[in-house]
Amino acid sequence: MMNYIFTDVIQKMKAATDRQIGVIDSDGTVVACSDQSLINTKHPKMAKLVALSEEQTVHFSGKTAAPLSAFGTDFDYAVFLEGEDEAANSLCLMAQVALNCAKTFFEERHDKATFIKNIITDNILPGDIFIRAKELRFPAEQHHVVFLVRQVGSTDTAAVDSLLALFPDRQQTFVISVNENDLAVVRAVGQDVTQQDLLGIAGRMEDVLKNQLFLKVIIGIGGVAEHLRNLADSYKEAQVAIEVGKVFDTEKTIITYDNLGIGRLIYQLPTTLCEIYLNEVFKKNSIDTLDQETLFTINKFFENNLNVSETSRKLFVHRNTLVYRLEKIKKLTGLDLREFDHAIIFKVALMVKKYLASRENKMF
């Protein structure tokens, strides 16, 4: 959107001079120019020179350039003008003023999404959040939740447009492109919002992306942020939800941070501590001595709340057969899964094993 603002100003200035005028971003890509053929061309050396210079203007390869103002200290855009003479210098500074005014007006009046992105990516000082919110007339104490939408496999830039169409109220929902795979949807919610409500919102997002763009996504839901300064926490929680879900809830496509349970604690443990735990629990035999059929039986037993009769029915085996298998597990591991305390120890051990396996896969 900012590119259109720059283009509009440049086109109006074009009538006042025959000099070529343009704007580059921090990477040196031309995002707007009086010469349309130059748009998207790269000038990284010019961008680097502007970023490092402390002068009002810089000269490079027959052009004069000047940085545009930015919220914070980072360089984001610069105006350039054809020529290195005194006239070019004066025109460049005049263009800088005009484009700065247009940029500031747009950011303060319309681009609240940039403000939100700066918050969730920790690109703004906590003390400046309230000041900036006041400038933008943004309610600082409005409750928000961050939904992190991660595209798996194929990606599509149209995902942003699809989600914007799903939530047309631009004052209540902000769709932010974080990187090539991730989109952050920051949505205002009521104080009485429930986990079911949040799952419903995420489900609608998943359905739209799946049915319209044929995208496979995983959605992490952060906790409710009661103030704008807590938005970064909600974003980090949504990230953790996806990462922990990849380890412990591989079949789920929507994961909430508040429902991660013990998996969240295990994910934060050092691997050495996890290995010590497994060695202490399985003193008689390693967990690796259990075959796939035995592990399947154990998981079914847990799924059916340690109920022998219900588990045997789901496994299509006689009750005595299941009892025999449980006795075999007790003999191998020293843990009787029919006892609640032993079952908890074993369940945690299985999750720790999963976590260690996921860490090993990341190393390769």
C-alpha cells in the first residue's frame, strides 16, 4: 500500500521537473519511480550508502538520494533523483519533504498494521507503545488474540487477501505477513471470549485457505492479550503452540497455547535432563525394547482412560489378553499401567521420548 502512496506523490512531482524521481526500500529495490521500467530493479549499494551516511543526501552512480523518516532508527525507504548537481540536491530534499509528509500521514492515519507488526516482532520499545497507540487512536486496553497461520508445503501470497476478505473490519482484525510461510492474524476479542470461540475463528480461517487456495496450514493460537504491550507474548505463545504441536499433537492442525498441558513444560527442558529422566524411569530395560504392537496397546490404554474393558473392546481382543499384555509391560519396565501414578510416569516418559526424537531430527 505504501508503494501506491509514493507513486501518487511522484506522479504529481513529475510535472514540475524532467528529472527521474524514485523510491527504494531498505534492500535497494525500486518500489516507485517516474520511470515505470525501473520498478523492481535492485540497487543494494545505494541502499547501503544511504543507511550508513550521516549526511542529508548522498551521491551514487549519477543519482542523489536521501533517507525518508522512519518510526525508530531503522532505515526503511529513501528517495533518489537523477543527477549529482546542486539542482538535483535541492530537488531531492524537496522530494524528501513531500514523501515524508505522505508517508507519515499514511502511517498515522491508516497503517495501524505496521504498528501491530512492530509490537509482535519486538520492534518498538515498550514505553513507546502507549504513545504510538494514542497517536493512532488505537485502544491500548482492547483485548486481542494472535493467530499464527503457518503454510505447510506450498505457499500463496493470496492468503493475505483471502483472510482480509474473511475479516473485513480493518479496525478489529489485522492480517500481517511475517515471512514467506507465516501470517499473523491479530484479532480484537471480547473479555468473555472462550477457547471454543477462538477455535471457531481458527477453523474458519483454515476452511477458507483450504477451499479457496488449496493450502494446508497449521494454526497456533496465543493467549488473550489484555493490553497492546502483551501482544508480543500472545504471538510468542502462538509460535510455541505450533512448535510443541509438531512434537506431541502431530494430527492437529489447530493448537491453542492454553491447552498444551505438560507438553509445554517438556519442550522447555534441556535434553540432558530428559535423558536422565528416561534412564531413571526405565532402570530394567530401555523404552526402545518395547515393540510397536506394545506401544500401540499402551497408547490405546491411555486414550481410554486406563479402562481395561473399554480398551480391550477398542482393540478387538479378549479382556484377559489385554491383562496379559499389561503384565508383560510391568515385567519389562517395572511399571503397572493400571496404577494411576505409574501410568502418569509412563505417559510423561513417552512424551519425553517424542521430544528427544524431534530434537535429533532437527540436527540432521
